[in-house]
Amino acid sequence: MKVFFKVLGWVFLGVLLQFKLNVLYGIVFLENLNFHDRTYYVKMNLIPTDSSLRVLHVETTVHHSLGPDYFANVYIPEGYSVLNRESYQGAEALPGYQAYKMGMKRKYRDVLATEDLIIAPKQPDLPAKPLVVHFENLEQRLHADESYQLTTAGKKTTLVGPELVEARYPQKLGM
């Protein structure tokens, strides 16, 4: 009889701990949902080289994300060739652009990616065209950014845009 009550006590302790941990998880989830906005950051800069090649450094961040899967695609105008990466055929096709997938990795509440793309203009003079960045999950497009402009004049490629682009949205279930 003594052994029976000992086992029963351990079972009740296990059930109590499981219930307590589930409640804590629910409180943290609701706290994230109600008190934090989801923010998208895009940061780009162009690193010059000796020739007409340029290194386009792209950083994307989804801050305070609740969803498990986020994807970011960078669209480069077709007037430029990317030498170190193959274009990504799984993204939505935009006319006049080639898509390149960012390698998004989760780090605590953020999803981050950093890529270096070596670009070269196909012609000596190209008009300004925006670089497009799409943030998506498995169900929908969450944010699209066209803040950066890429132009080439006399084989000199320049990037025009802010240092950091930020877009903020309220948290919702399913985003």
C-alpha cells in the first residue's frame, strides 16, 4: 500500500509540473502576441571593387516573429548578372527581375539572413531600377520592399537608398 501511494504521488507531481509548464508557455505566447510588433528590416550596401564588379551586401531580419517559417527573396534587375549565385526558380516571377533566395535562420525571436551577391552590369549604362525584397511565409506575402535603387552610369554601379529600412506591423495569429 505504501508503494502504491508513492507511485501515485509521483504521477500527480508529473501531471502538476506538466500543467504548470503548459500554462507558462501560454503566458509567454500571449505576451509575444499582444505586446510586440513584428518588424521587418532590410539593409543593403554596395562594396566597390577594382573592375566593374560590385559586391551587394544584403541583410534581412524579421524581428519578434511568432511563425516557424519565413522566407525572403531578393529580386535583381535583369540588366545585371549575379556571378556567385544561381537564380531561384521557386519564387514568384517578376517581369524584368531575377530572384535570389536568402538563407533565413532562426535566432531566438528573430529570423535573420545575410548574403553577398557579386553583380556585374551587362551594359555600360542602365537606368535606375528598384531592388525588390519579398518576405513570405508558407501561406502569404508578409511584406514587400522597394526602397533601394540600383543604377549604372559609365560602368560605375551605385546603390541609392536609406541605410536601414524598417517596416512595423502589429502581431496577429497566422502571420
